[in-house]
Amino acid sequence: MNITLAKYDTVSNNTVSKKEPAFKHGGESFWKSDYTTKDKLIVAGTTVIGVVSSLAALTKAQGYKLNFKNARKYFENADFLFKEIVALGAGSCLGGLAGGYIIDKNPQNRKAKRREAVMQIGNITIPIATVAGTNKLCDLIKISEKTAKGQATRAIACLGAIVGGIYLANFAMNKLSNVLFKNKKEERDVKATDLAPHFDDVLASAKYVAPRSQVVHYISRLVPFALMIPGNEIGNKKAQY
């Protein structure tokens, strides 16, 4: 999700403000961040390392000997569904957080990055879990994926699961974040723009609805790249005042 840029009231990133930082929405991203280009590239680089490391682990878990040829084979053939999306998302978030720590030693900014990491992990995991659960439910009540009517029903159900999962993630992670970081009660609501980064969930839904579609399979190769967005948002996060 996109988070508001801090109007930081200190001279340097290493200066600690006495004000209580907030945690709200806004427009923080790779393009809008007020870190230097060098700093943003460091965060982007560690995020890539995190995602690539997760891809390597997934490749190894499938029994492949780890080398470039096998990693490429895995990437070309893998179904990016619940397990894969959670693993790649975790790699992205940890990579982005590591990059954020490298570029900024301000303890308040680092706390904001940790809090953003908690939010983003929930925002990745919960919506895809609701999609996977909805697909399983469709299997149990025997909604066929082989008929046009069945596919349409599954598509509508999975779309609803994505939206519901986003709101559930926002609610749950706000509560968890307030407990973990001992902040005063803050609720970061969901905006329409929060739906945009869930490209991975849409593609996973399409794969569940039409598992034999080659078009969906090829487009879903973009999932690892889409999951680099959360890592960059974590690394570029700053405390807000």
C-alpha cells in the first residue's frame, strides 16, 4: 500500500524528533520518496535480492539442483499461488526492510519501516489466503472450472475474496501493529488506490479459475515483479509528524 511522505522536521535522518509519529496513508513510493536516488536504488536492490532468494528457495524446495538453468525452468513453469506468493512477499518485505535499515539509522524512521513491514506482510498474506480458501470452497461445493458458468462464478467469488481480504488485512494488521509497537490507537483506512498493488492476487485468482489457460500462466510470470512493490514501500517509509 502507498503511505504518506513524512514532512520530517529535523535537519538530518539521524536526528530524533520528540514528537509522536503517526502512521497514515499518502503517496510514499520509489518515485515519490524523498530519499536520494542512490538510497532508493539500494532499497530496490535489496528488495530484488530478497525476491530472488525466495525464488531460489522455492526452486530448491521443488527438488531442483540450484543453478541458473533450473531456476529459469522453475520460473517458467511454476504456478504462483498461495505458497509461492507468501514466500516471495516475505522475501520482498525482508529485503526492503534491510535496505531501509542500510540507508537510514534514524530510530523513528526504522520503527516506521518495521511497522510498514508488518502491514505489508499482512496485506500480502491475508488476501491470497482468502482467495485460496474461496477456491477450496468452490471445489467442495463442486463449482466446475470447466464450464463458462462455473468459471464466472469462481471469478466473482475470488474477486470478492480479494476485496474482503484487503479490508480484513487492514483491520487485523492495524490491531496487531498497535499492540506490537505500543502506539496509541491508530486506524489506517483502505483507499481505492490500495487495490492496485494486488495484481498478484488477481493473477492467482485467474489461475485458480482457469488453471489450464496458457495466457494466464504467461502473464502470471509478472507476479515476482509485482511483489517487489511492498519491499520498496517498506524501505522508503519514514516516520510522519
